[in-house]
Amino acid sequence: MKYLILSIVLVSLLFGCADSAVNTNTGYLELRGYTQGTTYQVVYKDSADYKNEIEGLLSQIDREFNLWDSTSIISRLNKHSRTDTVFAFRDSMMNFTIMMEVSKDICQKTDGAFDPSLLPLLELWKFGKDETVKPTQEEIDSVKQFTGFTEFDFSLIDNPYEESYEQDVQIRKSKPQRKLDFNGIVQGYTVDLIYDILEEKGVSDFMINVGGEIKVKGENPEKKNWSIGIQNPSVDDEEAQSIVGLTNCAIATSGSYRNFKEINGVKYSHMIDGRTGYPVHHSLLSCTVIASSAYEADAYATAFMVMGTQEVDVFLRENPRLGLQVYLIEDIDGEYHVTYTPDFPLINEETE
């Protein structure tokens, strides 16, 4: 789950909960709505209303990646039960192709900590349902054979980058039970696509937020860097744990402290480690990642929550070229402990 909140200062500059409204004092336009089972917010400095273009894009993403829509591409792929034939479809916007390619790359880089093929395990653990029966080791082992993202065979009939987007994409499933779930990356990817729309329109100052995945450019209405709050992990605390000041980058937070289920008095996180088949069990409560793209921030925040603090530290030391800035909140003996990379752009009293 994502727990990033805009600073109260920014929200107060805009008008209520209307779908679109212009603040005449700042010249910023705000668009709000619903997508992918969550909310979106776009704040930008321009006189034009780009709501139609943005919502057209959001509808396209839903048609491709919405697991709750039985007609979406991903739902039809997950239902495809034959291994002797491919699942073929038109990927006119190249979104599915890109999701497959970047997800495979991050899955490999994180040694499977980020893995979009874990839907069978999530279904086995019955997250999102009231059932509180712990799967047996035998059940977990039997379902694990249907996971492992790198085993998906993915190909293009032709090279769609050359001339036409009208060629079929093909996916072959090694087992009919295999399924995909891009929820750990697709909201960030959606933010990147909206970012591209606004850049093409020549907008230079804006903030995009889809379900807590955020990307910003330029300045906020106060002519400063955009202020983004990282939420306090306390269940009853809606205030920010810390505030970061950002421009020209993306930020995402993944956390396990509010989405869990209790089985026989034991809390199990919704974050599944595909390498073990079990929910993660470590001290890390939330991970915030800053990256150049929102899809990377989204996916790596998800992966790091699976890894835990020590594995994240090793990963960052071994992969400095990724340029990731990371902020971790741990629960150690009932107390919150915060650690972050040296370049993490926190706003404190001395710099405000």
C-alpha cells in the first residue's frame, strides 16, 4: 500500500473536492477523480483543461491492467488456460509490452523480490477476504510452481517499433494456473504517462498523484519545490512522519503496517515474498523511494518491502547507478527507527 500525502499547505491553495478548479491567485489547475480502484490528482500551472486527455489515458490503462474488469487484457490473459496456444492481443499503445519488459528487468535486478507473477500465492493466502486459515507448507509449495515471472514466454509477431502498432503481442503460459498482477508498478507507470502528456503540452510546473505514486516538475504554487509528506506508520496517526522537498523526480512509498490479516492471533503482511511463498516477516514497516521515473520508484519500493532493511542496504551498495534515494521506517522493539540515504531531500526547520 502507498502512504504518501501532499502537504496541507498545497491542498489549502486549491478549491475543495471539485473535479477541476482554477485558483485565480496562483494560476494552477487541479484535476481529481478515480482510477484503478483509487484516486488521482493532477495539479499544474496552465490555463488549459487537460482532463479529457488524462482520463482517456486512465481508461486505457484500466482496459489493459484492471484485475477487477473481466474484459481487461490482464484478466483475459489470467483466464487463458491453454499451454499449446499463445494468448495473442493487440497492444496498440505498447503499454503491456513495456510493463512486461521493465518488470522483467526489475525482477531480475532484485533477484525476484519484485515479482508480478505472485497472484496465485495472494489468492492462496486469501488477502482481501475474511477467511483466516493459514495455508499448509504443502499448499504453498504446490502453488509456488505457478509463480516466477521470468518463466513467462513473451514475444512480438513483428517489431512494432518500426512501422505499425497493429501487430499482435503473444504470451505463452507454461502452466494454465499462471497469472500476472502489475499492481506493484502500474500506478507509477500511469503517473509517468501523465507526466509525458503535460510535458508535451509545454507545462513546466506540475504534480501528479495516482494512488500515492507521485511525480513532480518545476515549482509548486508557492514557487518552491513540491512538499510531499511520508505518512507516520501509526494506525491512528494521519500526520506526516517527515516532509521531503522535490522537483523533477518521482516518489513512492510501500508499507505493510495497515494491510494485513490476522490468523490465530498472528498478523500476516499482505506483502508476499515469492522466494519463500510466505508473507514478509521483518522489522521494516514502510519504504519510500525517490527515482527519476515513477514506475521505478513504485516497483523498487515494493521490492524493498519484501527484502527488509539489511537486504536493501546491500542492494543499494551494489547498485549505485540506479540513483535511488531511500527512506526506511522500522519497528524495533516497539519503537520507530528511521534510516535514509545521505542524499534524501528531507525538509527540516533549518532549511524551511
